[in-house]
Amino acid sequence: MTFLRRILGSGNEQARLKPLYRALVAAGRDPFWYRDARVPDTLDGRFDMVAAILSLVLLRMERDGDAGRADSVLLTETFIADMDGTLRQIGIGDFVVGKHVGKMIGALGGRLTAFRTAIEARDFAPAVTRNVFRDAPPSAETVASASAAFARFHDGLALLATDRLLAGELPTI
């Protein structure tokens, strides 16, 4: 269906989610994460943050059930297209882009599982340690601070009406 949508034109649907995608990328690139939360300011660190923010947004969209499913699929497709384009821009060859994108999608799936567990347990530290610091956090205090920021972001998402979320409004960190 996705392939057919691309051929037959779902541009309007994906364009409708561009403000949300731009907002979540901006949230993942917010200097707070790199300066205060001490996330590594590297290509991997920035991917980790965008994927983590996207995960929390997708989990918020799950709350809308079937009504949010199509939008969450489109948002994920937008992420995939962005990552594909980014890899090509940094010089990854055509023959291996698919493999790298596949790993990124797997990483997103892992983050969805980790953050779903974090939300249920109200304990973001394990998810943050593994998925933001890649098991090598600078300190326990840093994990606690970053985990608290993720919890605040999640709580803010939970309060947002769907129409505001889809328009690109995200909670401040």
C-alpha cells in the first residue's frame, strides 16, 4: 500500500505531517540535550535523540488507536525518507543505504519497546541509558537528569490534543 500511495500520490497526507516531523527533529536537536543532558553531540547522538523523540511521539499517537494509526505510519515513513536522504548526503553509497536504513528502523523499533516499558514502569533510566547513551552514560546524575527530561516530555505529550500534536506543537523540554 505504501508503494502505491507514493505512485498515486499521498503527498498531501505526508505534507500534513511535515510540521510535526520538523518539530520533533527540532526537539531532538535542542541544545539542552547536548549541553545539559550531555548526550554526545555526534551523528549517532543526534540520531539517538531524533529516534527517541519520534518514539515518544509515536507512542502518544498509539493512544488514539485506529484513528492515529495512519498518521503514525506516515510519520514513520517520513522518518525513513529523511534518514535515507541524510545517509546519501553524507556519502553512503546506494548499495548499502538500504542496509543502514534497515538498521535504523530496527533501532527505532527497539526504542519503541524500551520507551513503552519505561512509560509503563514510570522509570525512564534503563531506556535512556541503553538508547541515548548506548550503555555508556557519563554519570548516574546525567542519566537521572536526562530521564527526568524524557518523563516531562512524555507527560507533556500526554496532555496535548491530537490536532495540536499533528500541527507540530510539542511540549518544551
